[in-house]
Amino acid sequence: MRQQRLAFTLAAIFTAFAPTSANAATEIQFWHSMEGALGERVNELVEEFNKSNPDYRVNAVYKGNYGESMNAGIAAFRAGNAPDILQVFEVGTATMMHAKGAVKPVQEMSEEAGKPIDPKAFIGAVAGYYSSQDGKLISMPFNSSTVVFYYNKDAFKKAGLDPEKPPKTWEELAQAGQKLKEAGQECGYTTSWPSWSQLETFSSWHNVPYATEDNGFGGLGARLAIDTPLHKRHLENLANMAKDGIFMYGGRGDQPNALFTSGKCAMITGSSGMRANIAKNAKFEFGVSSLPYYADVKGAPQNTIIGGASLWVFAKKSPEVYKGVTEFFHFLAKPEIAARWHQQTGYVPVTIAAYDETKKSGFYDKNPGTEVAVEQLNVETTSNSRGLRLGFLPQIREIEDQEMERIVSGKTSAEDGLKTMVKRGNELLEKFEKSAK
């Protein structure tokens, strides 16, 4: 009996001190904003990583929408208990960059961990948005989208338009809209995310500045530069189409999406990420095409800019945590993983290898239109088309949306509306510049 007790005691001692994978695993906290089906996809990715990397355990936690999770992450950092990884929407890039001492740049982290993440592996427009002026990744590209053009093929047929030849220019769009109206269509064209689509992306697509200082990449002194003849021409065009009953303003954000999926509007410019929702809910055949442009503008079309979000790493973490985060990011960038994320979610493939993998699999042939977003992004960018690096960009968008509403409803002119956008937007940029120094 005594020997049995002794055996149990020794076994307990050895068990207590024996290393286990659970005890040895380095915990990594990951806060994100993916809910519903997207949240399920994130959880699947994390579970797959954890199973194949027993030395690390990523804990994915939903922390609300983009604005809520970003505020929660910053507040947690100030309180000394920040997560290791935080998903931040693209318009929060400048804010994160200039959160003094809060961020560990991704490329620097991966190099210190001995496993560098190569920015050249990513699609140019994606890497450019999340890189420093010298081309080094600051955050990890993850879920990126861009603006594309959707159209109702059934409505086109009814109006006598070729369903395989969508409009390529704004002039052609107006003509198609008129024919659709004459055929009884209640609304020819609408747009979701007005400021992102009609000002930010419009500028990049036409290779003209949205702001000075290389759209903010050159420094905190950047100021809005959208009070130009081209921007005025475009907003006047939208206002005229609205007056003629061709264009219908449907609200801010993704509110206008319902105008298209319901069949009320036959054309829409919106996120590439809305494709799955259209496919699920629309009762008509639809097509996806590149954005319209003004053919007489030199350098157009150039490339679109991205939406979505990237993954940021907080500073003041242990070397072991940074090694684990580096491994997790390499996992997310694997061609088969990034390709699967792209195909399942509707976000664009952020790496070139994931794009090649998807193309080779025949996915684009089986799902026409899904390649458009990638083709618009997979172009060598310019100082005008790389993206935006501006503080208070969410607030600037609100000002722009407000003024565009006034322009298309005839309450103010395009010229005056643009002047107001620039004046009020620049006041915010001046405030941000002072706070960031």
C-alpha cells in the first residue's frame, strides 16, 4: 500500500513538471470585427493555425464593428492591456500609424523574428496602402475590397442594351441610364459608399490627386485637393443625372445596395465584397465590370484603391508573442489559405500567389466577374493611386457625403459643395497634424 502511494506521489510530481503543449503554447490575443459568416471564416482560420502550430494559440475575439474595435484597442493600449493583434479598417491607417509608441511595424517585427514578410508578395495597390514611405509593411494586409460596377443583365435586355457590353465610360453610363428609363426602369444608376466611390476611388481611377503630399503618404501636411475642374465636372454630371431621373441617391455606406438587389436600380458602383449578397438575394442575372471613367482624362483608367481592413500589432509585447504573430501572418499569406479566404468571402486575394492559385483553379471562369476587382488593383500604382494616408478620414467622409447629398439634390452647386468639403476637411487635417506631432 505504501509503495502504491509512493508511486502515485511520484507520478503526480512528474506530471506536474512534465511539459505539455497546452502549457508551452504562447497565447496571442486577436481582436477583430468580422461577424456572421465572415466571423465563422475567421474562427476556422484560427482553429486551423492553432492545430498546425502547437507552440502558439491565437484567441480570436469579436469586438464590434470597425469603429468600436479600433476604439477598444486604443483604449486597451492606454490601459496597458492591449491585444496582440487588432483588425483596423483602412481609413484608420493614419490614426494607427501616428498613435505614438502603440504600434510594432509588421515588417520590422517579422525581420526581428527571423522570418521576414516580403511586401512584394502582395498585390501592389494593397501593399502600397499599408506600407511606409520607404515601402516597408506597417500592418498586415488581410481583408481588402475595392469598388466595382454591377449591372442588371435582364434590365439591359429589356431596354435593348447588350448585356455583355456594360458601359465603360460615364458618357456611356448616362446613355444606358436614359434607355433604361425609357424602358420603364425606375432607376438607372445608384452608388453605395458615395465618398469612397465618387471621390477617393474616382481620383485614383483617373490618376489625379485626392490630397496633397502624395495623398498624405508624404507627410502630415497633406490637405484635400478635390476642388478641381474634373471633380466639379463629375459631381455636376451626377447632379444632372439625378435631375433627369437617371441617377438615384440611395444614402450613405452600403444602404443603396438594396436598390440594386431589389431590381429598382439597374446599375450600381459598390464594394466587390457585396457580390455574394447580390448572388444570394437578386432575382435577376447580373454582371460585374470595371468602373466607368472619363475617356478624355489622360492617364485614366489607372487603378482603384482598397477598402476593408488590415491587421495591426501592438508594441511592448514579448519576443515570443512576436514570433507567434509572425507565424500566424505567414500562415494567412499562404497561397492556398489566402486564395480560400478570397473565394469564400468575396474579398480580393491580397497576395499575387493567391491570385495565381485562384486563377489556375478555374474559379474566375466558373464565377464570371470575380476577377474584375483584382484586375483593377493589380496594377503598378502612382503617387495619385497608391491610396490615402489621412487622419480623421472617417469624419472627412461624413462631410463629403453631406455635401454630395446637397449637390445631387440641387441645394448647392458642385463648385460650392467641393469648396466646403475642402475647407472643413482641411480643418480636420490641421487638427490631426497638431495632435500627431
